[in-house]
Amino acid sequence: MEKFWTRVSPKPIRIFFVPMMSLLITVPVGLVALGPLGYNVGLLFTGAILWVFTTFGWVATMLLAMALPFLVSLGMHKPFLPYAINQYTATGYEPLYLPASLAHNIAESGAMFGVAVRTKDSDMRSTAVSSGISALFGIAEPALYGVTIQNKRALWSVLIGAGAGGAYIGLTHVTGHAIVGPGLASMSMFINPENPMNIVNAFIGFGVAFVGALVVALMFWKDSDSASIEASHHRDEAAAPAQSVAAPAAAAPAVADSELFSPLAGTVIPLSEVPDAVFASGALGGGIAVVPSEGLVVAPTDATVVTVFESKHAISLRADSGAEILIHVGLDTVKLQGAPFEALVTNGQHVAAGDPLLKVDLEAIRSAGYDTTTPVVVLNSGSYGLTPLASGEVAAGAPLLALTVKGQADVAVS
């Protein structure tokens, strides 16, 4: 609904119209249809897991531990609670849901600490550490929603850790003796006076789940799989020109006065009017923006291609004059995963002003509900005075921005 209403609503009213219309439809549908349907599907799944437990024993504990990331994310773990309470009331212990939950919660924790060690993204590390601590003490939702469900390698880490821990816990017949979320602070729930090994096996299963998920995350995590927020993506864009392309680090050219030409045909607007706080604030650097009328992006100056982003929505260049330039086609268009874009150049390629860089399907971007405004940012603009050379309509290749060196002594060469 959010995508549909974003696409059909006028931009000035989107901020209130889109959520209002989305909720007017999704809330009644959720309450009347999806909620009851989900609960009844959950009851069927509960019955199936209980049948597996009755028939195959420990296999059900392993399968339930591995299913819990999906069940919790859908709210379908709730139908297990009546069973757990009834079982505990009748017998004084619960042999399936609580032990499986222990394996899942601790696997979430292990995976988060593995991600925290491997990631270079400070936001991801902060999220992983805090949610890992929470999962260690039995609250897995922050890890689940914040990292696991969004990243397939984190999810695989949790599944493997939970499966291994659940298998050991099931094989050793661990039982829970209190209805509480299993975690480090509540391990006393596995004390059984009639079976002293119950809590010992619970701790071993705890360790198997934690170490299993941790090791898999350490081995296989990659930041490129992260569904990171746009701010983190912007930081990656800003850092891209610092990557070495073909020349030694000491061979960076000296900056000089220069001009940038428009990479697109369209309408010029000040960077401060771009409806994206990161660009409009100048956090990435000064520059200008073009609302494009045609979908061919050309080189704004003689330059070396530093990075064609994987999603092809942006390209960074190092001008022969020393300026570091980011051309970002549209806003939030990284989410389109490259569909409307075709790269015409490769990393390390030298281009002359006016050479084609990208082909863009502007209509596809608009149809998907995204803004086509294209910021042209000088990432090392602290070294320059920037003077706009165009306003209103502009042709591709027309003068757009003058760069004047502020002072050679003040220039920091990357």
C-alpha cells in the first residue's frame, strides 16, 4: 500500500496522505482477515510440530528452534503459548517450546556478536552489539528485526546455531520448569531436582547454539549483504573516491581551477532544495542538482571512474583537476537494485567530458515512486569555491559549476 500510494499521490501531500491511506486499508484487513488467518495457521503449525515431537522426539526441538526466526517475525509463535501453559500446568515442566526458544535466542546472540566483529559499518556494529546482549538475556526481537531478517548471512548463522543447539537440547531431553523467556538471566528455569543434568545440558546447548552461530557469522558475514540504511549508504558514497583505482596513493594530481559540465539535460536546482537531508545539508560536500528530462548521464569533466556502484544508481569520478565528484541519479534509488540503470563505463576507466557514463530509465524510476532529482556533489568541496554557472533548463554538456581553488596550501589531496 505504501508503494502504491507513494506512486499515485501528489508529492506535497505524501507526508500525511500515504500513511493515512495505507493504514485505512491495512488495519481493517489485518484485523478482519490476516490476523485470524495467521493465528489459525499458527495453530496448525503447532499441531504439526507436536506430532513430530510425539513421533520423532528431538527432531521437533531442532526444527522448532530453526523455525522460530520466521514464526516470531510473523507473530505465529503465540499459538505455542497455550500449549506450553497447559503442559506446564498439567506436568510441572515443558519439553519443547521453551528448550527450542533457548536455542533460538542464544543463536541470535551468537550471530550478532559475530556480525559485530566482522562488520566495518559502525551503525551495524552498534545495532549488533546491543541486540546481541538483549538476545543473550532472552529478548531476541531486536536482533531478529534489526539484523537477522534483513541479512541472509546473519539468518543462516542463526539457523545453523539454533539447529545445532536445538538438536543437542532435544537429544538430551532438556525440559523447562518455569514459563519465562529463556536466556542467561533465567537459566534457573532448567533446574530439575529430579534430574541434575537437566540444567547442565541446557548450558551445553546454550554454548552449542552461541558458538555455532558465532562461528558461521565470523566465517560468512559480508557488509555487502547488509540492508543498511540510506545514511550508511551515503557514507559509502562519500568514501568511494578514496579507493585506489590504478595509480599509487602518492601520485594524486594537484587540484586546479576548473569547470564541471552538466551530466544530464534537465532543470537545475540548488543542492539545498534537494528533498534529501544528507544532500541538502551539504554533509557529503557542496554542489548542485539537476532534475533530469533525459536519461543519458555523461561525464561532467575529464576524469577517471573511481566507482560504478553495484546498484548502478551512482558513479564517483576523480577529475583530472583533482576534484572528487559524485553523481547520484535519483533519491533512494539504491533500493531499485540496478533495474532502471545501465552502466556504460567500468571502474578505472578514463573518460573525457561528454562521454556517456550511464543510461537511465527515468519513467521506471518515477513509476516506482522515486524522485529522479540528481545531485552532483564535489566531495572535496572544502578545497574549492563553487560558483553555479546555470539555472533553469540546461542541456547535457553545458557549463554547470565553476570550481576555484581556495589556496593550494589548504588543499588536502586524497
